[in-house]
Amino acid sequence: MIAASIVPADAISRVRSDLNSCAAVQATVQREGVVILQHASKRVPNYLLYDRYVANRSFCALGEVLERESVPAADTASCRVYVCKRYEPRFNDERFIFGN
């Protein structure tokens, strides 16, 4: 007989970036490592946009790279944070093909 225990995964915090200062948003991401940042859409009323933001590369999956993005904050329209994106090499880039 095999016994298994179910352990709940740590919940990822959801934070409204547009209701917090940029410093508070960045501090939350650094402290927690992974955060879902939400902000109001500029195009669609009462609609929240969101994505998963990370403190550093260690929170990205294999095959993903760290990219800098901006989210709106209460004190600035462009608060810099990081997101993991799937790496897709450009095969028409000679530096990639020939290793230069």
C-alpha cells in the first residue's frame, strides 16, 4: 500500500500595481519571488489585466528567459518589473547560426 500526503502549494499573491507605489510593487516582487500583478485596462472599463512577474531568473522555467517589462503604478505609468518569456531564437540571425 502506498500512502500519499497532499500538501497545498504556496499561494501566489495578487497585487494591484496601479493602486500601489512602484517601490511597493517592486519590493513585493523581490520579497515574494513570484507575484501576479493586476492593473486596470486603459481600453476596456472595469477589466483587469494581469501577468506573472518574478524577482529573478531562478523563477523562470527551463526554456524561458528573463525580460524587463513595465506596469502602471500609483506614482508612475512605467514601473519596471521582470517577467519570464519563452526563448525563441531567431534563425535568420547570422550571429546565432555561426556563433559570432
